[in-house]
Amino acid sequence: MAPHGRFPRFRFAAGLAAALVLGTLSAARAEPAFTDPWPAVGDAAGRIVAVPSHSPFVPTEIGPDAPATTARVTYYPPAGADAAHKAPAVVLLHGAAGIDENREPAYARQLAAMGIGAAVVDVFGARRDMATSFTDRVIRITETMALADAYATLAWLKARPEIDGSRVAVWGFSYGAMASVVAANAAIADRFAALYRLGGTRFAAHVAFYGPCIIDFEDPRTTGAPVLMAWGDRDAIMDTTRCQATAAALRRGGSRVQTIVYPGAVHQWDGSRPGPRPIGRLLNDCAFHVERDLTVRDGHLGIAMSGSFTRKIILAACVGSDGYLIGRDDAVRAKSDRDVAAFLSAAFGLAGRS
């Protein structure tokens, strides 16, 4: 028969050893952090998930009465994260041409490899019944719908056990960048928070790559989250004066704002297409003014945007015939990787690693 107390001492020793092993494993777990350079893109496949969303045409329609939609989201889970080790995440919003495989999914795979969750939102894919051609999509599928999907994805990520809902950023490109900046507006955020039952959760940071600065708010109050706006000095669709005015308004509203202009860069320096080559039409004469009650009014004609008919009239009056240059530039992309890493590391409270 074992001496009195032998088994309790054995259990204590075994438990201590297990705790030491678990502590070693926990210490060995790589915390999420940006690397320099960012890791190779790889071919990790995301998981397509259906996220309940809505399709409000304009901000005044944000609410439960807006048409129900199922957002199409591709989720890339963060490496090394679980319920005990929650990770930050990024929601990515594409441009007017849709998802570019060398942009949104590429960034998402890199973020996930660094321990940061990523969700690529296909705003157009979820609304193929509304429009399929480029022109029809721009007229019928609005920035507010992109915002609806972005906030719906924030709610979905918040419910994930491996994601820290208080550390989710939104990163948009061109058309999606406009939505990313608008998402920082307090009145807009409050409406979506009520719709998706987010409570006090808001996006922790906003990144906008080459998003035309054509929207302003009568009430500039923001959620207080920081904003990064970046564009190239050879991008004709970007009016530096208006973008700096947008940044100043965001600062007045309560956000810390960083603007970066990359010398020699054109539109979509991180996309698939080589260049520079001309494309599209300029939006520089467009001006969308969002009134205190969230009515969107054209700054020139005074027309309230209420549906696809009025939106078409407004765009027809302000969209020019001249195009702008796009073109991939890997050197600029390397710089923008470092800038985004620094910005999001600060917003997420992450330490860097090499």
C-alpha cells in the first residue's frame, strides 16, 4: 500500500509539470505581428461564408427595413489564434472593378499568415441580381451597400471565438476606400451598430488606398478611430487639396488622421495590371454632401440622391470624359506595406517582428 500522501504529491508534481509544459507552449506561441517584408502571398484558400446583411441605397435607409441581403465574404483565419489567444482582424473592401486576386485576397493571405484575421467582402457578388455591368454596378450598388456589408462582417467577426472584436479594421481600395472613410462617421456607425446589434463596438481603424475625396459631412463627428489615407502623386483621380480637406474634417470630428502621398505612384499600385495605362473616367467634379439627417445631396445640382434614377443624373453631370492612369508598382507596394503595418500595429497594440 502506498505511503499516506504519496498519490496527492504525485498528482501535484504531474500538475506542476503539465503547467510548465503548457506555459512553455504558450510562450512559444507567436503573437500576431507584422513582418518586414510581409510574407509571401502563398495559395492558402479562404472559406466563403454567408453573412446576413442589408442593401440600403443611401444612408437614410440604414435600418431593418432596408432589403435583406446575404453578404458574400471570404474569411482567412489568423494563424495561431484561438479562443484563448484572440487575434485582431481586417475587413477588405474592393474597388469599382470588383475583387482583384492580386490585391484583396493577396493581402488577406498575408495578414492571416502574420496572425491577423482577414475577411474579403464581395459587395458586387452578393448583388448580381441588381447589376452585372461596370456602369450599372456603379449606379445601382452604392457605397452605403458596401458599408452595410462591412459592418455586417464586423458583427460576424466579433462573434468569432478567435477574433478580438474590439480590434477589427476596415481597409478599402478606390471605391471601397471611399466607404472605408465614410465608415468612420459617427452617425453612420451608430445606425449600423443599431442594425447589427454591435453595442459599443466600432471599427478600430480605417485604411483608404486611393479613394476619391468626393464626400463630405455636415456633421463631421467620427467614432474617434484613426484613419490612414494614401494615394499616388500621379493619380489624376485624387485631388490632393480635397483629400487634405477631408483629412482635416476627420480630425475636427475626433480622429487622428495620417495622409501619405507616394511619389511617382498611379492608381492601383497594388493591383494586377501592369502600367501605367489609362482607364476609367474622372470623378473630380463630383461632390456628395451628407446632411445632418444623412440625406445625400449633390453639391452642384442640389438634388437629393434617392435612388438609381437620381444617382444616374448626378453622376452624368459630374463624371468627366478624361481617364486616369493605373499600374502595379511593387516598390510602392513595399512602402505601403510598411506604412500599413506601422499604422495598424499602433491601432491594434501589436509589437513588430522581423
